[in-house]
Amino acid sequence: MHKEGEFDIDIEHLSKIEGHTDLEVRVKGGKVEYAHLKIGESKRFFTQGVRGKPALNVAQLVSRICGTCSIAHLTTCIEAVEHAMGVVPTEQTMLLRHLTEDGLMVRDHAMHLYVFCLPDITNADSIMELADRDKSLVEKALEVKSAGNELSKLIAGRSVHAPFPAVGGYTRTPTNEACKNVAHLLEHARDHALEFADMFRDAMPLFERKTHFIALKNDKYEYIGGELCSSEGYCVSRENFWNHLDRVVVPYSQSTGFEFEGKEYMVGALARMNLNKDALHKDTKRDLGSMLAYFPSNNIFMNNLAQAIEIVNSIDHAIERLESWDFKPEPYKTPPIKAGAGIGVTEAPRGTLYYALKVNEQGNIEYINLVIPTAQNMANIEHDMAKVVQDNLDAGRDPDRISMEVERLVRAYDPCMSCATHFLKLKIKEASKGGRPSKYTRPFILK
């Protein structure tokens, strides 16, 4: 609706992000003054709720923070408890953890790319409309996601809230025969994953804003292990990572934000690809090598392509591990209680997930601190939102086009506000001279 001196754009019931959030952008004199991401999720108090709980059991509690990436919370918490109690997992346990993460990446990226983003690049309103138009394409998408689910179920017991991973080991070991069966499913799904990577490569909007990226860096493009490194050319120790962060209170949102050394930054698939592309599996580089020329990139929409490449990379690693390792039963033994402080860092689908905790002499959690990927990305999202709106305003595009581009940018980050999927609400207001002052105390200004 247009009025003299102002216009509003409202997007309601957008069902292609996870959780509740509103977006408000204020435009004055043809310039974006601020962009606010207003997360409306209720506080859940996990960091307070797990205090006093047995450290050996707490990973199953924090995995309930999120349904779609519960395994990331589970694995990161287990790593932190092991670090605190001096537990050293076996080589086979670490292999099982890598496989657990591979399954998570395949199924979670497939959900985001194929269910949330694929309709955008095929001009469909939803995956349901796309299924009516191209059933075979949706079947391929579901086959890739199903292969990830099967890998997660085989190794971890379930694809969501997995029961097998534990502090010090796994309570069950897969059989070699079952591993080869799942490897076959992954091989078949791989062909479809390559096809989807081509689709996302050909559908990247132009966008550029210099961004600071942070991710774990290692020599095998794995989601566990390595150093926390910056795209600016340096690495920080896990123990000191928190010392580089500033927690930012966002008065209009239920979520806090984070800055790294006073600046916004991004974590996620794009950050990992920018820092680790040379470490991708050899088969991934063989078949998708031409796509790697796009990285490093400052285009947030390339996060979708990075995720598509990661699906193939995770499949390639998983097939190699399933077919080459001789799995032998390792009866689970409860590790002895020991007091200490520990750090856990893994790469969740949406970026670096950081746990810091303390275990007391009774074996209970005394303190825990979590740094969630979407909270780390929040400031960067707002800056990118402001720029994409400004770019479209400068290009003279109408409100409907601006709304579409903002939607796509939000989805490119793959934000996770909660386990449920609800809506993004966008308001762009053209403020007339002498209009109301901003009530927000911390506007993010374009740079």
C-alpha cells in the first residue's frame, strides 16, 4: 500500500524459515536507516535448566534445543564433557562421530535447500506446488534427504534426538553389512545431489558485501576437529574464542547477538567453503571442481551453493568410511567421574556451535554456556538485509520485488529461530520528514 511519503510491505506466513521472526526496515529519503531482525521465540532457559544435572546425561537434554540439528548439540556437548573429564574416545568412536555429522549435513542441508529454497529457484510457491509440476524432481530431493536419514539412523540410532552417541563412545556399533547397504543408498543419492548442485550454481542472485567469516579449519573438510580460523588470515584457540566475542543485547528481539572483536561476522557453509574448499574430498573436487572457483565469496546467496557442495562432500566421506572401516563391537563403559572445565566446538549445519561447561566433583554440570550459529549471524543478517533493500531501492525496483529478494536473503542464511516453521514478517516504511524517531537503541547502519 502506497501513501504520500511512505510505503509498507508486509510478508505474512512465510513458511520457509525455521521459527518466528519479524523484519522491520526503515527507509528515509530513499536511504535505509536500519534493518531489524526481531526474533519472537520465547526464552527456553536451557543453560539454567541443565545446571545440577549429571554431566554424562546432559547431552540428551540439550539436544532438545533443536529438532532439525539436535545431533549437532548432542555431539558438541559430548565433546565438551569429555574435554572436562579427560575422556579420550577411541579411533572407531571418532569415525562414528564423523559419520554421524555426515548424516546430519546431508539430511539437514537437503531439507533447507530442497524444501525451503528449491521453490524459489523454480518459481514455485512451495514444495507442494513444485511436486504437482515436477514430481520426479521432488522425488529426487526426498531420496537425498532419505539417504541422510538412513545414515543417521544406522550410526546414531535416529535422525533426530539420537540415542546411541554418549560420553566416551557409542552404545551400539553398526554391522559391516548394514554399512555397505547404506553406502549403496548414498551412492544412488549422490547422482541427484550433483544435479541439485548444478541447479543452485545456476540460480545465484548477484550480491556483494565484504564479510568476516569464521569456521573450523582442518585438512579433510570435516565438521569436528581443527582450529577456529578467520577469513582475515589468523586462528584462535578454542579456549580463547569466547574472549574474542561480544554479546550484544538486541532490545527488539528475544535473541542476543554476537560480534567478533567488535564486528559482525558470519558462520555457516559459506564460511566453511571459503576457508576449507581445498580440503574437500577428492571425489567431490573431481565432480564439482568447476564450482570451487566461486569461492571465496562475499555473496551470502552462495551459502546455498556451499551447502549443495557439502552434501556431496559428506556423501563422499560417508561412503569411504562405511566401505573401508572394519567395524567391531566396542561395549560401552561409563567413564569415571572427574571434575573439570571443557570446551566443545563442532560445525553445525548453520555454522560453528560452541559449548563451554564445568563439571563438579559430583559429576554434575556447574556451569554451561552456548553460542548458537544463528545468534552469531544475527548482526551480519541485519547488515545484509539493509544492503539488499538499498540495492533494490537504488535500482528502482517495486516493493514486491524487494520483498522477494529479502525473503531469499533470509533463507540463504538458513536461520533457525526454533524447531517450528512459521513466518517472516517484513515491514519497509518510508519515513516522511519529521517522522517518528527510532525507538531502537542499537540500529545497524550500512557500511
